[in-house]
Amino acid sequence: MQHHGGLGGPESMRHYDPDLPQVPLLTNGQMVDDIPPEQHALVPSYMAPIGGSGKRIHPLPFSDSAVPVQPRSMDPSKDLAAYGYGSIAWKERMESWKQKQDNLQMMKSENGDYDGDDPDLPLMDEARQPLSRKTPLPSSQINPYRMIIIVRLVVVGFFFHYRVTHPVNDAFALWLISVICEIWFAVSWILDQFPKWLPIDRETYLDRLSLRYEKEGQASQLCPVDIYVSTVDPLKEPPLVTANTVLSILAVDYPVDKVSCYVSDDGAAMLTFEALSETSEFAKKWVPFCKKFSIEPRAPEFYFAQKIDYLKDKVQASFVKERRAMKREYEEFKVRINALVSKAHKVPEDGWTMQDGTPWPGNNVRDHPGMIQVFLGQSGGHDTDGNELPRLVYVSREKRPGFNHHKKAGAMNALVRVSAVLTNAPYLLNLDCDHYINNSKALREAMCFMVDPLLGKRVCYVQFPQRFDGIDRSDRYANRNTVFFDINMRGLDGIQGPIYVGTGCVFRRHALYGYDAPKTKKPPTRTCNCLPKWCCGCFCSGRKKKKKTNKPKSELKKRNSKTFEPVGALEGIEEGIEGIESESVDVTSEQKLEKKFGQSSVFVASTLLEDGGTLKSASPASLLKEAIHVISCGYEDKTEWGKEVGWIYGSVTEDILTGFKMHCHGWRSIYCIPSRPAFKGSAPINLSDRLHQVLRWALGSVEIFLSRHCPLWYGYGGGLKWLERLSYINATVYPLTSIPLLAYCTLPAVCLLTGKFITPELSNAASLWFLSLFICIFATSILEMRWSGVGIDEWWRNEQFWVIGGVSAHLFAVFQGLLKVLAGVDTNFTVTSKGGDDDEFSELYAFKWTTLLIPPTTLLIINLVGVVAGVSNAINNGYESWGPLFGKLFFAFWVIVHLYPFLKGLLGRQNRTPTIIIVWSILLASIFSLLWVRIDPFLAKSNGPLLEECGLDCN
Ligand SMILES: O=c1ccn([C@@H]2O[C@H](COP(=O)(O)OP(=O)(O)O[C@H]3O[C@H](CO)[C@@H](O)[C@H](O)[C@H]3O)[C@@H](O)[C@H]2O)c(=O)[nH]1
Ligand SMILES: [Mn+2]
């Protein structure tokens, strides 16, 4: 095995000061060799020649070496002054920035409007035509849907009129509880329904992108992209899974010099590090193979799992041969990775040691220095065809006890800074370690929106739907989430854009820095949050917009040039420009930015480069040193990180919060669904893991709801559209629905056992309202499935899991969330285990006990008991009692049928009898035993409610 990251050797040991925190900085040879002499003096211990893999290594190009430094000993203002503020480089940057702003304004006034759907656009030649198109859904599908929504709204109104004016006198409590629950359900329906008012689809034109940015005979003009992969626990997130993700990134269809892959290892695991080193070696063979034959997907595990037909099309003989050879190579790679994994199972007493004998710096997961290692890239070795490979960077941020590391959000922010220092691409893609690139053109898809001159500048991120591998055919626990990804998110795309779901999302780096979106049309006071606009403005907003764009061009020009000035935090930069003239202003703007972004002038300077790129004048070694500095754990103290900048802290679902803040800043996001899914991931498929995942999501939502970021109150006047706000309210308040849901699911059992009901006896008119309500609910669902293409089975699974999750995970989330707010108990992020490549679906049947199972189990039992009790009571009381019983039984069946997948999960696989038989047998057995109790001569007959006779525990 060729090992890349020899981390310090016997000679370097001399330079360690045991009292100082040792921070190994792992670099490839080129970078060390690049250090100019004056930098040598700054960090003498850098240059220790270090042995790796038993061979002696000199600080020569391409040699492997490791570099220990002490980040705190460094004074950034000193050695980085060469390209800091006030210098010539700074002025040049400001000039180019100013120039760019001017160009932008010119372009804008040329185009008149920024919205991508201006019908008046002159027809342009192919290379200048828009890169994407909005395609509204056919009105034959959407109009009936909207109509039925309105009808349902009216019916709901009449329904509540009846419910409120007709209390049940002999069961007032039952009636009151049920009405309160129903009102809550109606409100949550409205929150969920109206953001789906204007669903849209989008189409991209990759060929135009290529025509415009990849001209024949010229270097590619596509924008660089930094790609982040987050991983934390190599035992739950197998290194092979991460390796596949990384390989799919390295082989992506995008210019290699524009792609950098950053892997964040929050577990500081030597296993992850070594697996990455192996992966970088394997990539040298894998990447050219992928590109030569344009295969998909470019994650080997999933590629080789596909069946291919060698007889179809024109499969070349060379391909068959090379594929076979590559498959063997991959198998060997897997063996090596698995060997690393099995070695990692038992930790040596004195911790891990690297191949060269030095201890692994991350031996204490909670207390270790920051680590960075660059693999591949310009100088890190070429692939087997001699071509360059994308950069691959291992990053493990510093961890110290007593610091809040903010879980994934913290890891992401560390990567934002490291990548800003090392490559500073203007766009970035973030992926969970188990989400590989399934469509190698995914980055291009995103670029079609990002660089679009008409729409681009206002787009903060392009979210792709999450798609999954390895889920059971029937998707028992609604892991695929199709209702959310194919209905809700497409609806949001018609308003202000989809919410961010944590992975598979391409960001504009600038938008992550907490800036407002460039204003285009409306001055900030005229956002759509106010109620008066509500009635006219929002239902016909699509049409209104178009009218606006028809205004005379001259007026538009004036407005644009006025409103396109940098706003909000961008003012800082403006002052920076002026500051060049006067030293004092310069200092204050520098201070301002350092207060916001932290004490790294390299990072701060990078934020001013809107088109990305790093400063040529800085040496790679000093940049690496700075990179170590920006991942130190005190770096974010007293800065805006996590508050206004980067991924936002305060919730385990950092994704919703982060996206929400951007939308509040007036940005819009884009939902992109390429026909070949862009990314694919895995999901926990057994009941307990799934419930725990849902618990974490719900908890995260409750955290947001109870924080200052509660979408009910937060961010008015900042450009968040009101329908978008509704959907954020829905996304954070939904766990609360668990309380009425639990009550409502208990009601049928109570009704059956007491013989009372939640409504008085229905008149004919009243039953009409009930019936119309049911029909409306049914019709909206059917029409929704029609425009979205979601299947009835998927939709039904979603309904079922809504109840199952509701009465278990969401319920616990509400209490844990309250506990956190009231008692300050922190919530932890339990990562879900990503299945390796073992037994198919064995996971589905794995049964792990958790308290989350108690409430749904109880509900199931009491409702079954209720059905038995009700039926036996009716049998005893003769024909007339069947009528009123019907409603109650229906009600109880509604609960049981929803909980059915849960029951399946409870029973597991150990017994092979079809579960339906078990359900029926329990039911019938109890009915008969009850009947037996009834005809028991020792019990007297009566017509009163059952409860009085034999009580709850009669069976
Ligand atoms: O301290 C931590 C904890 C987690 N992670 C990473 O976070 C990701 C998501 O974790 P996972 O257990 O897979 O959670 P899921 O529920 O599958 O993830 C969904 O929900 C999360 C929010 O709860 C989002 O962050 C994810 O992007 C989204 O896919 C993984 O890559 C982890 O490695 C870290 O990097 N550091
Ligand atoms: Mn996951």
C-alpha cells in the first residue's frame, strides 16, 4: 500500500514541544517545497524531513511529508501583510470588483429584468439563450386542483360551523377535545396546502451551457466548485460508503482543475484518513476509466451492481475487457478498505500509530488538533493516463473540551473557511458521506441556474431532491419521502424556492456569507408579508409580475441602477473601497469584517472576491498554515459564524434554519430535478432507526420553533414571501400536531368502550357536510397525485407514517424540545447508520427496543380492545346498536390501518406467519373470549355502557 500521509517521523519529534498543542499540518510534498526561505524562518519546525511508509523522504517535490505547526504562535497580520489591506494587491482587487459591479449593471440594464420568464426577451442566438426554462404545470391538471382546494376550504368552514354549534351533551369532554383537535388539523392543513398553490417544473439546457462556457480550443470558462463531504463516525458510516462518494466526486463530468473535494472528518478517525489515502490511489485508475467510457453512476459500488447487457448497442470489446479489469481492481480496493476497517475494530491501548510510528493526532476524539492533508490535485500525482485529478483534501477540525462544536453545521463552517483559504470557489456543493453523485452532469445542471445572467444573481442555492438506494420495494416507513420531494418542494419552487434539506445542494458562496440578495424589483419595504397585499397580491402574483415587467424600459433601468447597489452587509465592502483613499476608514472596515468573519485576513480578503479564486501572491505553505488557523476551535468566538454567516447554529436540523435565513435575506432558491437523479443516498430502513431519524428532525424543528428564529415572528421586511413563510411555519410547527393526533387516535377506543361519541346523532344535512368533507379530502389527494406523478401507494405510505411518526417520534421531540428550552439540556446528533453492502434488507427486520415504540403500541392495543368491546356489546344488545357502532368502528379502523406498518415492524421477521393473520387472530380470539364472558351466567345483562359492566380489563 502506498501511504500518503506520513505524519511526522523520529526526526520531527525533536521539534515538538510537549507542552504546546501540537497541530500537525499534513501537506503534500509540493507545498512544503514551495515555502520560500523567509517562511522557513517563520516556522522552522516545518522543514523537518519526515519518514513515511518506511522510506526516507526529503522535502522534494512529490515527496510525502507532514508538517507540524503551532497555529497560535502565528501572527497573521505579520506574515500575511503582503496581501492584506491597503496593499497594492488589495487595491487591484477593489478595482476589479468595482469594474465587475459596473459590468453587471450594464448587463442588467441591457436585459431589463432578472426574472427568468420574461416573454418579451428578444430572440437571441443559441449561445445567448437562457440556460433554463420554467415550465408551469398544465392548467388542465392544476386548475381543478386549485378549485377543489377552494371548495374544501368552504366545506371545512361549514363543517366547523356545525361542529361548534352542536355539542354533545352527554359527552361534552369528548366533543370538546375532538373539536380542538380538528381545528388544529385544519390549521396544519392550510399551512401545508397553500404553499403548493403554484407548483412548477424546470428544464435545463446543458448544451447551451457548454456552448457558452466551453468554446472550442479555449480553456473551460465554467466556474470552480468546492465539494464538501461530511462524515463523523466510520463505524456507522462505513469508509467504503464515503470512498464511493469521494470517487463519484473525483470522476464528475466537470473540468478537473475546477473541482476540489473536501472531506470533513468529525470523528478524527485514522481509519477515515487511511481509507481516503487508499481512495486517492484508486481514483487514479477509476477516474480515467469513467471518463473514457462515460459510465454512470461513477461510484464503483453502484456501477458494478448494475446489470449491463453486453449484447445491446455498440458495446466495444475493449470496454468489456477494461470493465472486467476495473471490476477486479475495485474488488481489491474493497479488500484493502475492509482490512482497514477490521483492523480499526480493536483500538490499541496507547491509541493509533501511523505507519511511520508517530501517534495519530486524533487519538482523543474530543481533544485533538486540527488536521489537514491534501491528496491529489495539481502536484499530488496524475491518473494512469497522465491527466490531472481534482484536489482531495482531508480536514478534521480542532476539537477541545469546553467548546461547543455545533455538530454538522460547525463542520460545514470549518470547511467553508478552509476551502476559502485554499481554493475559494464561488460555488460549493455539500453532500452527506452517503450521498454519491449519481448523475455526473449534476454540477452542470446547477450551473445552468447559477450563471444564468437573467436569473442567476439572486439564486442562493440549487437544491436537488434526495433519492435513495437500497430501500425495500414497498418503502414501508416512507423513507423515500416522495410526497415531500415531489409535491411540497415543487410547490415551493413556484414561490421562493425549495427549503434546503442538508445534502445535494449547490450554494453560491457569497450567499452563505450572510449578505442580502441583490435587490432587483421591489424596494425592501414592499415585501409580500403584509396582510393587505394578501388578498390581491398573492393568489395572482404570477400575473402581476408579468405586468410589472412591461413597464417602460427607461424606468426599469433607473430602478435597477438604484436598487442594485450592494445592500446590507455589502456596505462593508463599499466602505472598503472608499477606505483605500483614507487609511482610517480602511482600518474600521477591516475591523468590521474581522468581527464578522474572524481573525483571518486571508479569509476576509477571500470574501471580497465575488468570483472566487485565491491570491496568487500567497505561498501554498502559508495558505495551509492559515487553513489550520481557521479550523481552530476558538476561531468562531465573538464572530458572526453560525449566527449570520455560514450554516446557522441552534438546531439539529441546521439545514432548515440555514435555508430559512437565506430566504429571509431575499434570496431565492431553485429546485432541480434532472431525469437521471443527481445524487443518491441511503436511508435507515428499520423501524427503530427510522423513528430516531424522524425524532431528530422533529426535535430540530421544535428547536427552531422555540428559538428567536421562529418563522412566525422572524424576518419580516426582509424579502421572505408570505407563502414561503407559511411553509417554514409548517416545517417547524408540525411536531406539535403530535399532541392532537395522539388525542384523536385515543378517541375511537374511548368511544367504543364508553358507548359515547364525538358528535351528536347526525341529521341528514349534517351528514352531508361530513360526506362532502371526506370527498374533498379524497379529491385533493387524487388531483395532487395526478399533477405530481406520485403513486397512490407512496402517498398512502406517507399518510401512514405521518401517524406513526406523529404519535411516537414527534411527541418525544416536543417534550425534549421543551426540556431543552426550559432546562437547557442540549440535544445530540445521533447519526443514522448507513448500511454497508451486507444482507439485502436484513436491516428492515432488525428490531431494536426503544421507548419511542410505547405510544403507538398502546394506541394499537386500546383500539383493538375497543373494537372487540364494541362488537361484542353490539352482539349482545341486538340489531339497533349496530347503526351508531358503525361510525365508531370506522374511526377505530382508521387508526389501526394507519398504524399497520408499525405493527409489522413490531412483529419483525422471526415469525413467518403473515401479519394480517396475526391481527385477525388476536381480534377474533378476543371477540370470542368476550362473548364467552357475556354469556357467562355469573354476569347479569344490562343495557348500560360496557364500561360499567366489565371495565377496561374485561379480556
Ligand atoms: O457532528 C456531526 C454529526 C453529523 N455529521 C454529518 O451529518 C450528516 C447527516 O447525518 P445522518 O445521520 O445521515 O442524518 P440524516 O437524517 O440521514 O440526514 C438528513 O438530516 C440532517 C439534519 O438532521 C441533514 O444534516 C442531512 O444533510 C440530511 O440528509 C452525515 O454526513 C454526518 O456525517 C457531521 O458531520 N458531524
Ligand atoms: Mn443520511
